[in-house]
Amino acid sequence: MENTVRLNNSVEMPRIGYGVYQIPSSITERCVRDALSVGYRSLDTAQCYGNEHAVGKAVKASGIPREEIFVTTKLWGGRGYKDTVVSIDDSLTALGMDYLDLLLIHEPTGDFHEIYRAMEDAHKAGKLRAIGVANFLEKSYRSLLETARIVPAVDQIETHVFRQQKAMKTLLADHGTIHESWSPLACGQNGFFRNPVLKEIGNRYGKSNAQVGLRFLYQQGIVIIPKSTHLERMKENMDILDFELTQEEMARIKALDLDRSMFGWW
Ligand SMILES: NC(=O)c1ccc[n+]([C@@H]2O[C@H](COP(=O)([O-])OP(=O)(O)OC[C@H]3O[C@@H](n4cnc5c(N)ncnc54)[C@H](OP(=O)(O)O)[C@@H]3O)[C@@H](O)[C@H]2O)c1
């Protein structure tokens, strides 16, 4: 499997990225530099995480050419077209960048049709290489498709072994939108790191629960963005390319699906 996925406008996006949700801005620069040093080339931040500035600083300090790093951020609380135009520029300023690789609407609130229209225009103007959404489930995703001139390249939704989003996965694939997982480790909820099924399967390959859960998503073509503040775990979460789950193992993990949110947001 290639290490990048081709979005619907031919932009290549790494299949494994690094998320920075809940990382305090005071340590974000160090964490992102660590993540880049162990090989991550995709970073997922958001306006509401309050750490876009630190992400931008880390990218600059890394010395890695900007075009080798795929940067995603998400719009928060936009109300309409004009707000969004300003908001996109605010993110570019905070990150210290003149373009974003991917901009997502963080959640389907406000007049998301108009917000998306402004994103389409910013895409045309060259500020955004790709645009998409997050937390758009069936109703909001279908509603957006009715007015969108550009099919969302990505939908980033809660996806892990306990919420597998099987129906959304099919719907997104039918329309050419890439399925990206947030909280691919379930953020440790529901005993993820102690789960006996993941443990038993991991023991066969010398892999941890984290690696088995991530591999399960990766193997289905779902983009993953695990977060850790620890260097060793950052490495561990990338080290999932040297084993392959069998159909029987995939089926056992599929049976862990509870088909509900572990967080109660979307
Ligand atoms: N669009 C949205 O609404 C939305 C919502 C949530 C998240 N996200 C994105 O998705 C990214 C990932 O989600 P997330 O941060 O909520 O959760 P996650 O990546 O599923 O899990 C992160 C948690 O697992 C721990 N961890 C990481 N690797 C580990 C390992 N190998 N072994 C043991 N523990 C490990 C981390 O602790 P340590 O840091 O102490 O290692 C942290 O507590 C976010 O950072 C963000 O970019 C988006």
C-alpha cells in the first residue's frame, strides 16, 4: 500500500499523520518537532486547538521544505461567507504560511453551505490545495453535496475499533471523499489499550494494542492521525507497515464495533 492517498483533485495526502488536539501550545512546538524528526509529514491542527502558531513555528524550525509537509487546519465557529474569508487568512497568519494543504470545516454548524463556498473560492485563489469537512455524518454530508461545486476531498470523523463508521465509509467512498479518522486510538476510551482481542492479535506480531488498532484502520484505506506527546509512542504509532492483519483478525476486530461515539459529540 502506498504511503499516500490521492485526493479527488490529485493532491497526495500521507496516510499517517500527527494530530495535536489537546497539546498545550507551550509544548506543541517541541512535540511537532519530535514528530517531524521521527518521520511524520502530515500535521493536523485546528483553530480551536489554540496551537496553530506553535505548529507553524515547528515546521519552520525543522528546516524541512514546506512543500514536503502536509498541513491541515480546521475552521471554527464561522457563520458565513465573509467571516470565512477572514478566518482563512487568520489561520494562514497564525501558521506563518501562504497556503494550506487541507482546510476542513470543523463541524456542521452555522451556514456551512456558505462557509464551504468561501473555501471553494479560496481554493481557486490558490490558498488551499484541498478542502473538506470534519464531523459531517450522513445528513450534513448529503446536504453539503447538494450545493458544493467541489466534492469534499476529506471527511474527518470519529473512527476507531469501537466506532468503525461502516456506513459512512461506504457513503464517502461512493462520492470520492477520503475517510479520515479522528481519535484512531479511541483516545484510550473503553479500555482500548488493555483490550484483550487487540492484545492477543498483537502478541502474534510483537505489536501493541495501539499498533493493531491503527493497522486495522490503515489496512482499510482510512487516513489516521494519532496523537502522542511522547517520542517513543510517536514512533510506535508509525511502525505499522511491517505486518498485515489476516481476514480472520480483521473480522474479530470488526466485531468490536459498538457503533456509537465514545465522546458523545457527533
Ligand atoms: N475533527 C475533530 O473534531 C477531532 C476530534 C478529536 C481529535 N481530532 C484529531 O485527531 C487527532 C487524534 O485524536 P486524539 O488526540 O483525540 O486521540 P488518539 O490519537 O486516539 O489518542 C491519543 C491518546 O492516546 C495516548 N497514546 C498515544 N499513543 C499511544 C501509545 N502508542 N500507547 C499508549 N498511549 C498512547 C495519548 O497519550 P500521550 O500523549 O500521553 O502519549 C493520548 O492520551 C487529534 O490530535 C486531532 O488532531 C479531531
